[in-house]
Amino acid sequence: MNVHAVEQATKASGQDKALARLLSLIEERRLHYQDAMQLDADTVAAMQEAGVYRALLPARFGGDERSPADFLRLIEAISIADGSAGWVASFGVSHCYLASLPLETLEAIYADGPDVVFAGALFPPQPAEAVDGGYRVSGRWSFGSGSPGASLIGVGIKGRAETGGLPVMAVMPAKQVEIVPNWDVIGMRGTGSHDLKVDQVFVPDEWTFVRGSPATIDLPVYHYPSMALAAQVLAVVGLGVARAAINHIATMATNRASITGAPLMAERAHVQIGLAQAEAALSSARAFFFEITEYVYDLVLRGTPVPREDVVRIRLAASNAAKVGAEVARRMFAEAGTAGIFTSNPLSRYLQDAAVVGQHAFLTEGTWQSAGQGLLGLATPPGFP
């Protein structure tokens, strides 16, 4: 495991012993997550104890008010232990979206403590009946990552004219949502990204918001570009998984001899070169990723408006992290030779998990073009910068 990443995450979370327990639990149960297609309740509870869901929350609600970089390092450390666990933990960022709700609603949400687990699925926004004081919501949504462990769930609906045509997130207690267990994929199998189904649930206006709209509480992290952070929390999972792949090959290379009589893995030139190139690529992508994060957050802390081109660079660094993470995991899988193809070897899981990160809409190949357009001062797709 990357000790540097874990040390930084531990310091940032302020929950050193709780984080150590969480990482140990994840490493013990990660195969179970794959089979169950979701995390178990004990793991979600351990994430709460480790401060995952309070990291970006205001102190007035019992939160830790950590920086984006602190939170990202925390997710990276969890992702080294298991990609699916890191992916679910990444949605601790959702409180940055919920901050757009009215203050009275936020006070109700956190009345019993800060460690509220939120999950949601915004797309495709479903038609909702506008009624007096709110919406009558029905529909079905895909990709509800982490929903089995959530106490609060949001779904995307088509808003009224006053939303400017933007989709609205309707928030409701998890008990009002049916989780349809249909998550069957090749990677990130343990994320529990099942479908969500809602039938005739009334959601008051004060429990709805447009994602990315201004927060009702003035906290520095809420001035950090929210859609860019949404891409980052997913991309950093790829960095963590790639780190796990490098660590595994480094250990495997010093212990495994070939059945054909070839030299020990560590003595083979292609393994030495592959490991060195992977380390350089991953470390470089990670440096760019955290450098732009800390630079932009410093602007936020100084009260300086964040230039559009810097927001574009955040998105570019996220896309690059996802791509490099997938390439590094694939390279390490290749270096393992035949041993890598067995399901008992974690490299097959790293390969698939890292590949899935780059398939997310926030991180696909098309985001490279959007970044290039932004860097050239051209118009970018809605929501990109």
C-alpha cells in the first residue's frame, strides 16, 4: 500500500484509528463485496466512523470542514484497499450538492448527527407532477451507487420553468425508494449501483435543488467548482486502484518464479521497465491532479474568483488521472503474464475496476475534446467547466 497516501489521508481525516480499522475491514471483505454486488452495513458504518461523510460538512452540523485535497486523499487511500469501496465513499462529496437546500432542510437532515449517507441518481431526469408545494415523483433511475447503505436518496426530475430547464434533484428518505438489485458488471462490482424506483412520492419544494446551484451556507469548499469536484472524486478512485496494481506487481515480482524456468519476475527486463514506467506515469498524473486542486482551493481561500481555464484544468487533470490509472492497471496486468488471468489474482479486479472509472460520463474520451475547447477559449458542453 502507498504509505504516503494513507498517512496524508489519515492526517486529513483526523480519524487515524477509525481509518485504519476501515482499511483493514475493506481488505478483509473486498471479495465479499464482489459477490454481493454491494458493500455491507458494517463497512458503511466504518466509513461513517472514519469521517467519510462528515469530511466536507460545515462544523455547525458536526462536520470536519476539510479541503477538497484532503477528501480526495481519503478516497484515494480507501480505493487502494478496494476500488468499489472507494467509489461508494466518494459520494461523501454529495453534501456539497445538498448544501444548495434551504437551511431549515439542512438542519433537519443533520439533526441526529453529521454522518448522513446520501446516494442518488440524477439521470435520466423523469417527468414529475408539479403539485401545490412540491412535486409528485414517480420513475426509475439507473446507477444508484451506494444506495443500499444510504439513509437519504435523491433522484432526478424535470423541473419547472424557474429552473431554467435544468434537472432537479428530489431528496427523500431511503425508505420511500425501492432499490432494484440489478447491478451486474465486469468492474466496480461492489458499488451497489442498482436501479432506484419511486412511486407517487410527494417531495416538498424545500427538499429539491438544482445540482451545482449556489450553497445556502458560506463555506470555502462550497466555492470550489462543484461539477469539477464531482469528476475528481471518481477519477481519484482510478489513481488508488492503479497504485494497488503497482504494489501487487512489486510484491509478486520478488516472490514468483516461472514454471518454464525463466528468471524470477524481478530479474526480467520487461518487468523492471514496466514497473518503472508505470510508477512514473501514475506519480506524474497524481502530481498534476493534486497540484491543480490545491492551487484552485488556495484561490478560493483568498476570495479570488476561479478563472474558467483553471476549472477546465481540473477537469483535464481528472480525465488524465482516470486514463492513466486504467493504463497503469492494464500494464501491471500484462506484466503478470498467465498468473494475472486467474480470478484469485487481484490484478484481474484492478484491471476491470480501473477501466470502469474511465467509462463514467464525467471522464470519457469526449472530455478530452471538451478540455481542449476550454483551453482554446471555445464553448464547452453544458456543465463541463
